[in-house]
Amino acid sequence: MMIGRLLIVSNRLPVSVVKRVNDLHFQPSAGGLATGLSSCGEAHQSQWIGWPGIAADKISQPEKRQISNTLKKQNCRCVFLSAKDIQDFYRGFCNKTIWPLFHYFPLYTVYEDRYWQAYKRVNEAFRDAIVKVVEPDDYIWIHDYHLMLLPELLRSKLPKAQIGFFLHIPFPSFEMFRLLPWRKEILKGLLGSDLIGFHTYDYVRHFLSSAARIAAAEHSMGTLVTGNRVVKVDAFPMGIDYDRYAGAVEDPKVKKIRTTTRKKVGDRKTVISIDRLDYTKGIIQRLEAFDLFLSQNPEYNGKVTLILVAVPSRTGVEDYKELRKQLEWLVGRVNGERGTIGWVPVWYLYCFLPFEKLIALYSAADVALVTPLRDGMNLIAKEFVATKTDGKGVLILSEMAGAASELGEAIIVNANNKQEIVDAIKEALEMPIEEQTERNRLMQSRLARYTVTRWGNDFLETLSDVKKTQEKLSVRKLTKPNRAKLVSEYNKSKKRLFLLDYDGTLVGFVGQPEKAGPDKKLGSLLKALASKPKNEVVIISGRGKEILNHWLGDTDASLIAEHGAWIKEKGSDWQVIEPLLNDWKDTIRPILELYSDRTPGSCVEEKDFSLVWHYRRADSELASLRLQELRDAVLNFTENLDIGVFEGSKILEIKNIGVSKGHAAERWLAKSKWDFILAAGDDYTDEDMFSILPETAYSVKVGYGISKARFNVESACELRLLLEELVKT
Ligand code: G6P
């Protein structure tokens, strides 16, 4: 499927460098992204581009070289960050702005322009590092919230590149996202990708909703069209390297650590809790719940131990320092109040666990308590289940973790509900072995199927499919040679017909329909085009005749209003194309008015032979709901009439079935033996016109998407440039 290499791009490389005294130490990075992706990268011929975790200005040039060379051997390319970047970009914008906001902690969120400037600067530095190494067939896969501007930054340098983006944290609901002062820029940055992936469908929904409301990027089944590109948005729940975790349980080293741990715990039950020390993980709330459990169930005092591992993380950020203090105080309190000589209720470790120790702990534990307040996915939950090869062990999982949508057989809890966690701990400790096994087997078979390799392949295959769709669309692009041919045929021809739609075709789409009048330049362009003796210009619009007259009456163009209900040939008066009935309007109008009142920002337009409900200024989600209801309501009344209900760009139009731009255009086609025809339009109503044109005609769709037109141009602006060229020749 893939032809080129895979360039994995993330803020942190899978290896982090620390300097102790005078020596550099290379150690595995913590967190789901590094753990998960390491095994995914191995399956492809890949290069990893990212930050090695150390401040560039705190090390010497030879040390920098040593880091680059050592990591290069592991297929990693370094992007070095200065101490200032680490402060303002990493600790600042990434971990004091985006991280808390996207995890629904608005009160922890800091909005600081200095951080934003650093975010832009570092994203640009990543762009430059990629541009240096990328080859044309490479797939560029960008990861996580640190690099949300990078897709668009790369796109402007490498328009044809294959760019995927994956967010490993939640994408928040619109209500949260809209708080961000730089929300537009972030969306624009992400939309530079070809494929945007999230862990769950909820995050997809939230992203699409923000894209529609903030960036006016509407989607159809998760596919957005922005400019000349199709962008696909979808859910890909990240998996784990299942065999590695399940297989390690019998590793002699692991067995040894497990036996020692078991011996130390004695015949007590063990509950484990392992996370990066982060306020989103709900560690304090979890410990409080464990304390409550002990107080409500005195029979378990002395019989159960909580092994609480907190992996050091973002230690330079104040909220994390504060959390550590709070946690350590609480551990002390619980142990002091409840412990006895010979029983310490909470074993607290503040350290990074190497792989073998981690597996030993997972497999030794009876219960895992994974109760984040919010978590993009949470791979700890999946890893724990994978190590339960004998089927024994119970997972308690927060419904706020992305993993909860796949691990429904766990005991699912609301992480803010302490009593629910208390009850879950009791249920878990007393769950019959058969039930534990049954639940684990179901989860294991799912995890063994959708592994991290499958996840990676799935994402990259979808990216390749998006590219194919884009190629199909770009085949129709009015390329330079096609354009030159068009101009040359125009020059040779003697009888030329122009059928031009107005809104979205000659002028861009504007928020207020009444403000879409022609600018000076367009007025002169149409006048010049229509005044050429060999040219017949017809403006073929859905607009009413008065407004067309007002805007374009002083040109030599013929006008077609209301999609062909009215025509005004050059030099004559308006006439109705055929006798049309209008009595249906009195029934339909009140329905449209009712929907308009119930949908702020929408309005009803009455034309001579049609009624239109406009919703371009309404909230997009409400509008799409109302649109369905309204369509059904109107269809009930129009069933036995010659009336059709049509959906266009942000409108629902009810009109006589016989009226179409196709019919109107036929009239002009029949008028003469044209040796050059150019028809242009942007929406579904123009398709009727494209479909009746002879094969030799130049039909041009403005914008991208499926169409009967032979060619596409990107925008109204591009079409106008073409017309300007014709006028000049
Ligand atoms: C989460 C993020 C990762 C990040 C990891 C560790 O899992 O999604 O992108 O790398 O935390 O955080 P750190 O700040 O140490 O990179």
C-alpha cells in the first residue's frame, strides 16, 4: 500500500536524554504515545522526528552531536528546543494551555500570548526539520497536541505531501474549544492534513462540530472539502502490542520479580494504580475512594494493599508540583491513620517502571484501578488486561477514558463518584474467578485483534485512500494545458455561449445573501465579456428577477432568474418560461415561517415561483436538525403536487418540478450553432445545466466535489481570472 517511508513526527522522541553530573543518559520516554508508537514504527521503514527531551542551550556542541548521532542510529532525528522554548512552548502552551483545556480543566488553563508565539515558532522549527529530510513518496504522520499547526505549515511548503495527524488526547466539545483565543488558527493548522484521527467517535464529533461552527468547514460523513482538498476525519482507537505484553508474563525475569512482589504482599489482595503523575488521572480522588473503601469495609483492613505508582511527569509545571505534594501528604495520612505494624495500606512509588517490573506488577495484581477524570485513550487499562493470561484479575475503568468504549466488560465507573469506586473495589475483590475469566477473555480477544500495528496500518491505509480520492478530483482540475486549449478554442470560435451561475461562481459565498452584489471589477468584466459581438452571455441564477436586474441589468448579458422560471433575453423584457401554478405557496409558507422562528439566524425568501429557507447564518448543528424536520414536514404536503423540495448551499428550496437550469439552458443551446460553450456553476442546481451540454462544451465546477462538469477550478476568483484572460484576447 505505502510506497515511501513513514516519517513519524511527535514532540517527544521515544527516547529521552537526561544529563546527570557530566554524563548523558538515554532512557525510554513515558506516556502512551511513546510506548504505543514505538512498536508501530518498527513495522514500517520509518524515521522518527522529535525532541530528545533536553534543553539545547544547557549542553555543549559535542554533547549535542553525541545525542544526534546516537539517536540517528535508532532512526530518530532531533529537533532541539532551547530552554526558553521548553518554558514557553512545552510547559507553557502545550501543558498550561492545551492540555488542561482539552481535558476539561478550564480553571487550570493559562492564556498567554508569549506561549502562543513560542508554539508557532516551534511548529515552524518542526516544519523546517521535516522539509530537510522528506522525500516525495513519504507519508508524514504527525502526532498530538504539541504540533497542531504543523499540518498546514507543511502543506504550504509541500502541497502534494501525504500528511496524517493523530490526536492522542481528547478533542473537547465546542463549548470548551471555543474558549481558546487561537481556536481558528489551530483548526486551520489541523485542516492542512489529509487525514485527522482521534481515539473515539466522540472526539470526532466534537472536532467536526468545531470545524463547522468556527471554520465554516461542513462535512459529509466525516469528509470535509477545504479549498481543493478533501480532508477525512475518523476514529482509530489505538491498540497495544498485545503479544509483547501477554508473552512477557512467562519471561523468567518477570517471573522472578513477580514472585518477590507476591512474597512481600503475602496473602493480601493487591490493587494497582499506575499513571504519569498528572491531575487528569484522578489519582487523588482514587486514593480518597480507597480510603473510604477501607473505612466502610473494616473486614478488609490488613487484607488488601494498594500499590500506587506515580511516574514523574512535567515536573517543571507548578500544577504538577502541587499535585505531588498533595498526593504524598494524602498517602502519608492514609498510611498513618489506617496502617498497623505489619500492614501498610498504600505502597507508594514515585518512579518510572521498566518493562519487566511493569509486567510483573500487572500480572501480580488482583485488581487495577484506572480512574482518570479524562483521558484520550489510556493504554495502562489495555496492558493490564493483556497480561491476565490465566484469566484472573479485574479492571475497574473510568467511563471518561477513551478505552472505556472498547473495554465494556470492565467495571465501569464515574471517576467523580467516590461511592461508585468504593463499590467497584468491593465487587472486584469478590468477583468469582469464572466471571473474571469470562470478562477478560472477551476483552483480550478484542485487544489481540485490534493491535497497535493494525491501528497504524488502518490509519495509513485510510490516508492512502484519501490521497486516491484527491487524485481522482485533481484529474479534473483545469490544468494549464487544458486552460490553454480552452483559450485557443475561444479565439478560433465565432459563436460563443457563456452560461454562468452567479452566487458561489462569480462571487464568493457571503454571510448575508443580500450583500452579494457584484463588485466594480466584476461589473466591468461582465460588461466587457457580453459586449463582444461574438459572445452571448447568460447569467443563470436562482435569485429573483428584481435583484438580478438591479445588479446586472446594465450589462449586455441575458438573465435567467429563479433557476429558469423567468428569462430576460438581451434587449427584451422578463417573461415566464411556461405557465406555472403558485397556489401551493399559501400552504407551505407558514411551515417555513414556523421553522424560521424556531431557528435563529435563518429566514424565508419568497420568489415569484418558489419559497426558500436560508440557514447560512444559523447554528450549523441546529440547522441540520431543522433541515431534516422541515424537509419531512414539507414533503407531506407536496406529495401529490408538481412541487419539488431541493437542497442547495445552505438553503432548502421548494419550487415547481419543471423549472430547472437545465431546461432554461436548453433554450439557449437551441438558439444557434455555438462553436464554443463555457458553463460554470458551483452547486447542485448547476448540475442540471452541466448534464444537458454537448460533450465539447467546457463545463466548469467552481470548488471541489462530485460533479458532472468536465473541469474544476478552485474558487470564484480563479474562474474570474480565466474570464478576464478571455476578455483580453
Ligand atoms: C500524553 C501525551 C503524549 C506525551 C505523554 C507524556 O500521553 O498524549 O503526547 O508525550 O503524555 O508527556 P510529556 O509531557 O512527558 O511528553
